[in-house]
Amino acid sequence: MNRLEVYDAIDTERSYQEHGKKDENKPDMINDLHVGDTLTAIRVNLEKAESAWYIGSVPHQESLEYLRKIAALCVQAGEIYGLPKRKP
């Protein structure tokens, strides 16, 4: 998978997150995600990814689904708060 395909997968997750915020049947979706909320969501999803990896097998698709969610959470935080660019 090339970088653009990876970014596309993350973008589909961001779209899913945005759609979920409008769904009344998803009370776990937070509209005003603060940095601390993002960090907590990342930690929870990382723990799920680790558990899925531990009980899973190659190619660890379930773990990778959680990594996609984590990446999209990072993108969302960047959209809300901005991200500093890496210094050369």
C-alpha cells in the first residue's frame, strides 16, 4: 500500500467519525473533542489494538483497523488545534 492509499484509508475513517457525530444512536461520539479526550481515545484504541494483536494472527487486520482509528483521531486533533510542522 502506498502513502496515498494509506492517507485515503485514514480519510475514510475521518468521514466515518464526522458522520457518527451526527448519529443520535452513537452517544460515544464527542462533538467537542479536546486534546485530553483525543489522548484518552487514542489510549483506549491502542489498548484494543494491542489486545487484537495478542490474540490475532498475521496480517493482524483487526489491530490495523484500530491503528486507522488512531491515525484519524490524530488528524482530527490537527484539524481542530493545528499541528506544528517538523523542523528540518
